[in-house]
Amino acid sequence: MNIIVDPAKLSTAKPRANADASTDVVLSICVPTYNRANFLRHLFPHIREVAKAFDFSYEIVVSDNCSPDETPEIVAGFIAEGLPIRYFRQEENKRLSNLFSAFRHARGEFLVYLADDDLIIPEALADNIRFMRDNPEIRALYTPWEIYDAQAGKAHGQFFRLPKPVQLFAPGQEIELLKMLVDHHVMPEIAIYRAEAVRQLVSAPQFCYWAFAYLATMISQGPIAFRDVPYYRSVTLTPVMPNRHQEGTHDNLHNWDAFRGGIEFMIFSLLKRHGLTPDRELGSIFRGMVDHFLHLRMHVSLRLWLGRRDYLRAYELIARLSYLNPASVQNIAGLDTLLPRLKAQILAQLANGIAEVERLAVFGIEDIATFETDLRDLGLKPHIAVVSGEALTGGEAPETTFAFVRDEAMRRDLLEAGFETGLVVSAHDIEVNFPL
């Protein structure tokens, strides 16, 4: 994208002084957790090894979201071993507040977030802390993160690439910052924060993706930096629990519309801060930035849903991506086989969702065994038998038999034979809902 905005419309601001220069703890590693005792058993020894690369003091701040498991006992054990943990327990589960809790209890000069199932690259974190100490005007330092298979002990690249080894943005350069984020698909999630900068964060956004909202607050205070020295490992596979829930993957699957909200929040903040009302041309530029970024995020989500073989959600994303530009999805792998898989999955979901259905009677399908295998693979419940319609004896209860006909002309014959009207579906019924 080529985005041209008159920088003269935007004012500049001086960096704010470092208000917390003196502190006994240099780094606070903030770990919000819930019901992850097994992960903490794995994480704390890792942090102990990581800290061997530090030439500065550190602490681990654990905010426990009222875990019902043995998290308190696990933490107490590592405290007894001398690990510098400060532990705080919520009286109830407060999902959106728990990271704030860890940040607010932190005593370090610098704060980093660490998920209880992710890891740190020791030398890189230490190097980034030195960078922050050498540049006291910088409020927050953002880096890419490494995608890491902890089972194999192997990295699989970075989540994004920065255009330069180091980039600084000061108040008044928000347009340049937005352009960099959009052009290079940068997600400002992993950062080392100066403590007094974090204290300006007072709420967790609901509809706007938090990383962009927080970034807007950071650059309002003073300079921020992006540095191509990843210190964070986002773990895809772990020996602790191979099939665990990952919040980042969940966001990419479900919450990508919040990314639009986050970018829009940033734009709103910079316009209000500088007293600007965009004219039609400037509004069109901003809208183009938002649409371009969201288009990229939706493609990520589409690939993830296809990978999970959820063809209904994939279809909905295809519809939204291509309604004005069909060519935008032509290079998506597996698109040519989407419709038959989608039809089979819809049929399975229909059968699963109707109360007391015991069998799926199939008419017009020669290879019933292969058809059943596909349906099972796409989620048909085990208690629903798949039978050839021609094999029915006539003694089956109509209200427990769901029928699928390949040929619409067969519907009348089934209804005359006593099948329930609402329990007969044809291939045409499915296709008319999902043109491709």
C-alpha cells in the first residue's frame, strides 16, 4: 500500500522523563495463570535456567486466577527452593483483569508478559533489556516472536518480519507507525515495557484488540521502538500437554474482527490527540489501511479453519473475503475440494443437531462405506447409524430416521413412504445455501 499523509497536520511531543529510574528489581516476568499447575512445573525450572544469562536482578510475578488445581502448592515449592516468585491469588476468576494484576504488583524497572505455556530466549531477552537501559527515553520495545515446537526443540520461523533491524517512532509519527504495522503485517503483542508506561494502562478493551489499544497509549507517552531481536517463544507443541488450548490461536480463529477494532481504536486515538477531523480523502486512506490489515488476518483465519477441517466456518470467511473480489481466494489450497467436504459436514451437523435421530438413511450413494467414513471424519456422532436407504425394512420409526437424497426427485417418493417431511434433506437443499 502507498499511503501518503501530510505530516504537518500532526504535532510532535517530547519524550517523558523516566520516573522510576531507581528500583532494586530490574525485570519483572509477569505470569498470569489459571489451572495450569503442570505447566508451571515446566516453566519455573526454565526461567531459572534463563536467568543464568541475566546480569541484572529479576522477579517472577504470578497472578493466579483462582485456580482449583494445585497451583498454590507448586508455586510454594519453587519459592522454598529460592526462586524469586511473588504470588498473588484472585478470589474469583477474573480473566480480563489477571494480566493487569500481575503488572500492577510488579516492582521491576521493566515488565514482560510470559504465558505459562510459552518460553524465553535467554540471551535475546538480556540483550533487549540492555537496549532499553541504554535508551531510557523509550517507553516500550516491541519484537517479533519465534514459533517454537518444544517437543522437537525446533524453531519454525518468526510470526512476522520487521523491515529494519531497529525502528523508533515518537509521538507525532503515528501515521508512519500505522503504515509499518499494515504494510508488514506486524502484531504488537510481545513487548518489554518500562514500568511507569504500563501504569498508564487502566483497562482491558472488549471490542478492540488489546495490543493496538495499548500501543496507542504507549506512543502517546513517548518514543517506542521495534527491534528485530526475538526473545519470546510461542510454543506450538509442548511435552506438557500436546493438545492444549492456545489463546493466540484462539484469537486468530475467532477474534480476528477485534483486530479491525484495534486498528480503528489507534486511528481514533491519534485523530483525537491531534485535534484532527479527517476529510473524505484522509478517511479513505485510513479505511484502506484497516481493510488491508483485516484482509490479511482473515486469510490467516481461513487457513487455520481449513487446517482444522471446519469447512462451514471456512466458507463464511471465503464469502466475506471474495464477495467483491473473487480472485482474492483463488490461491487458497484445498478450495477446489471445499464444496463436497462442506456438504458432507453440513449433513453430519444436521443429523447431530436433531433430537432422537438414530440413523441417517442415504439414497443415491453407491459407496456407502466411504460416504460413512467421510461423515464420521467430519463429525457425525457414533450413535447415529449410516444405512443405505434401500436396506430399510420399513419397521424403523420415522421420527428417528433422517434421510438424505442425492436426487431431489426422490423426495416425493420418501414422503409418500411415510418419512417425516422435516427429516428429509437433499443435496440441492444444501447447495442452494452455499454457492461456490
